[in-house]
Amino acid sequence: MENKEKIKPEDGSQKAEAEKAKAEADEKAKAKADEKAAQEDKVKKEKLLEEIGDTMQKALELNLREKMEPYFKQNPGVNQFHVSSDETPFYSKTDAEIHQKSIDKEKEVLTINR
């Protein structure tokens, strides 16, 4: 006579627990993937905003450079002007910064080179 063991069918509660554990693991994996995707999106947005800011800064500087041309022509020995946010040119950066603080402390003085 052969020694045969009977294989018991899986208990319903064990199967339910296994399915529940798998569902929880899948849910955690999805949450982790969603979090990673959200972080990647945040980084992309920050980079894009930085690029937009850089582009706007360059456009502003180009615009100011054009506006400063008459000042450079009138002052051939001057190689740079320091310009406040109200577009007032100064020879001295310190003077420009003092003026800038009097009109808007949040904005910075731009230096426009010849």
C-alpha cells in the first residue's frame, strides 16, 4: 500500500487573506508609483518655471539694453549702467540699490553692460 497524503483544498479564509494581502501590496505599489510620478511632475514644473523666468529675464534685459543705448551714446566712457525696476539708470550700483529699496524692496537692480 502506498503512502498517499490527501491534499486538502485551501481553506476559504486563507485564500481571502492571501487575496487581501496581494490587494494591499498592489495598492501600496500604486501609491508609491503615483507619489514618484507626482514628484517627477513637480520637478518638471519647477524646471519649466525656472526656464520661463530666465527667458523673461533675458527679454527684460534686452529691452533695457535697447532703452540704455542713448545713455551709452551720451557716455562713451561708461561700460555699464545699473537700472532699477522703474528703469532709472545709475552709474553706481549702490545708488541704484538705494533707489530700488525706496520703490520696491522685493525687486533687484539689473546691470546692463555695453
